[in-house]
Amino acid sequence: LICMASMAAASSLRCSLKRLLLQLSAASRRLSTAGEAPNNLHRPSTGACCGFWKTRLSSSSTLSEAPASSPSLLVLLDRTTNIRQRNCRRYYLLYAGLLGFIWKEEEDSDEVPLSVKRLLHRAQWCSGDLDYRGAEQCYHDALAALASSKHSKARTHTEARAVVLDKLANLYLSWGRMEEAEANLKETMKALVQHGVDQEDSMMVELSLKLAKVYSNLHRNDLAVTGFEWCVDASRRKCDAEKTENNLATLGMCLHAKGQHHLSVGDYQVACLAMQEALDTAKQTFGEQHLQVAVVGNDLATAMDAAGRFAEAEKLVQGSISTALLLQLSSSTTGADRDPETRERTREYLAMFYYNLAMIASHKGDHSAAFDAFEKAVTVAKELLDNSLLKMIQDSFQKIKNQRQ
């Protein structure tokens, strides 16, 4: 009876502490954000990307992700400089102490340690601040913590190690350190194979695709072409076996990347074929009026422009512009898309579409249409307050003017 009463009291205390923890967390967020101006850290790529193609590795992770807008505990403690933030620090120190009490039982389970999750949250925040060295250190510390755990051979820890290695590889890709990215991608694939993942699983295909992109950036063309071809063939086999939305999206992503590689090395015919199939796959997966369809159509227009097929290229990019404008109009009138990040990305792609239309018109010799498209691109870029994009468009505009003179 004494044992049962003790267990009941401990359970009640733990529940009370968890409620207190939530209150402290909310109070600390109010203190850390009070009086601060909104700060948008999002800077999407200004080039065409595969941002909408589905990925499974991150979604299948057993690790929880921190919200992009909220910093981790340790980062907030590092950034406390004024009186309000010093008060926030006191809340967070108590918050950390309560975490250590409430989740102490995790040390005796095979679940991923809370310390590893915190390190990944801090790495995510560092990456958002472009603090690549800080993020790299967090990932290495997370790998060390997983390796030193007495449950390092458990399935959850093996999965977590593969996720951390993949995130570290993504960091090196963003950082431009391709050799390190290559090594980490290979380690991730090795860990997944040891974990029992099939070599043609979608996760393995996506990792192989990243590796092929690394070879492309390293100008190792033979390995890159072999990698892209394997990814496309494996994705086709999966689609033939089961034509799910995820399998179609994986195939489209592989075809898109293959086309981008061949475009970069000047093989325009193969690039056009791959991107045309990627466009058809995107339409089949997402429907006609989707931003990913507009992005792939714009890339196909770039390839056709390079191949001298100006009329087809112009028609394609005009279709991409119409889709982006329609999505903007739909978002503003119906409120269907309330995500400001997606709206900003749509506008940035719209600026790039106008820029591409201007370049195609210039190559075709229609300078009047080129100037008109450039002016629209500049207008959208100014609305975005993106100085780098605006400068690129204005520099190209000036170059065309000088050539005409």
C-alpha cells in the first residue's frame, strides 16, 4: 500500500510539474518576443528547385522537429543580453531543471535521448542564422551522444544516426563542402542498409539523388550521369509496381534533377527530354495549376531557350507566369493559402519567371518584349525587398541595354 501510494503521489507530482512546465514555456516565449519586431529569416532559393517534390527521410524520422520560428533552449540562453532576456534565462534554467526531472526515465529506455533532440533543434536554428560551424558542431555532438549511449545498437538509435548523418550532409551541401557531403551521404546510406532498408526504397533513391548532385557539383560527370540514370530507373520500377503519389513525385524529382545536370553541362537535347517528362509527371502528381508545375515548366523553357527553341520556350514560361499569377490571385481573394512563406516563394518565382521571359525575348531579338518583362521582374523583386535578386535582374537588364546600343 505504501508503494502504491508513493507511485500515485509521484505520478500526480509529475503531471503537476508538466503543467507548470507548459506555463513556464509560454511565459518565456512571451518574454523573449515582447517588444521585438518580426524577423523573417526565410530566404528561398532564387533558382528553380525541387522544393515541392515529396521527401520521406525527414518525415519518417523518430526525432521531433522544432518549429522554424522558435529557437532552441540553448540558443536562447546564448542570446540573452538585456534585462528582459535575463529574466527569460531564469525561466529557461528552471525549465531545463524540470525537464531533467520529468524525463529522467528516458536514460533507462531505448528512446532517442532528449539531449540529442535539443542538439538537433539548436543545429536547425544555427542553420537558419547561416551559422554553419555551430550547426556542424551540434550534429557531431548528437552523433557522439548516440554512439556513447548504452542503447546505441537499438533500432531507434540507428534510425536517429541515419537522420543526423543526412542532416549533416544537407548542411555540407548548403555550405558548399561537397567532399564532406559525399562522405556523409555514403554513411547515411550504409546505416540505412544495415538497418534493413531496401536499396530501392524511396529514401535510398533520394539519398542517391543527392549523391549524384554532389558528383555534378564536383564535375565528376560520369558518376553523376550514372547516379541520375539509376535513380530514374529505380523510380520507374517503383511506379510500374505501384503508381502512388509518393512514387510519382520521386520519379519527377529524379527526372528534374537529371535535366538540370544535363542543362549545366550543355547537353540540351537530353535536358529537354528529361524535363518534359518531369513536367508531365508533375502535372499528373499535383495537377495543372500548381507552383511545382510552373517551376519545372520554367526550367524546361530555359533548356529549350538554350537549344534555340525560342517559341516553345516563350510559351512555356508564359504558362508558368499565368500559373503563379493565378495562385497569387486565388490566395488573396479566397484565403486558401494563408502561409506567408508560400506566398513569398510564389512571388519570388514570379520574378524569376519574368526574368526568364525577358532573357528568352532578348535571345529571340524582341527587345521591346524583353524590356517589358525586365520591368515587371524588377517591380516584383522590389516588392520582395530582395536586394540580391533585384541586383541580378538589374545587372542583366543593363547588360541587354548596352548590347542593344
